[in-house]
Amino acid sequence: MAQKRESDTTDSRQLVTFQLGEELYGVNIMDVKEIVRVQAIRQIPNAPAYVEGIFNLRSEIIPIINLHKRFHLKKLLTSEEDELLSGFIILDIDGMKLGIIIDRISRVVTIEKEQIQPPPQMISGIGAEYIQGVVRQEEGYLIILDIRDLFNPKELQKIAELRR
């Protein structure tokens, strides 16, 4: 049974939004530790294909996940200006830190609960099981990812082992 998080009981939630391919995604701001510019990543042999490698953030080893590879998404064609907005979002999944590569950071938005619609069965290659909901916006949709469902427990265990 899924635990209720504080954000599940309030009428609004704050999301850190970012672009991944052609779509705009959001994650709960409470799960985001920080946003960092692209760093040198050390590759790891025998890691799952979607694990780009690890990098050292202030003496802490952080596994870096490539959601483009995980969900077979095309990378956004970026300009030099966009390159300045690309990087990693460092997430905290129940005490384990990991980074996801983003094409472009967007902004922090506040979404009212009634704006969130259930996800369609398939959005741009990402299955509905990874999505908390979708918010219609002027420029398209904001897809709210459930970071705890992006990886099953076995995958999280493998990723945790990469830090050693």
C-alpha cells in the first residue's frame, strides 16, 4: 500500500518543471535536492543501459540516470542558450540521491489539485504507471512524474550498489 505523502493531502503542489525531449515534465519540489549544471560523468561497466554513470557532488557519489534512454525519448535539439539551462536534477528517493539528466530546466510552478487529470495510457513512450497526472497548459501538457515509480525496488537496489 502506497504511503500518503504530505503533497497528497494539500489542495496544491509545487513542481520543478523541465523539458525532456519535446515534452514538459514536473516532479514534486519536495523530492528535489538541487539542480546542477552538467558535470563530468564517470561511466560504470555493467551498469543498466539507462545509467549514464556517476559523478561526485561535494564528496557524495551520485548515480546519473538518462531518462531519454530509459523511455526511448529523442533528445531536444538545443541552442547554446538552452545548453546553459541543461544539467541534472538531484532527487532524493526515500533517502537515496540520484540525478536525472534534463534537456532544459523550466521553472517552479504551483498546480491546484483539481487541475491534475489522470494520465492517458501512453504519453511519448512513458507508460502511465510512471505518471501521477497531466495538467493542460496553454503550450501543451505538463506531465507530472512519480519518481518513486520510475524504478522498481530491484532497479533501485542496483543503482544504490553503483555508488560503492
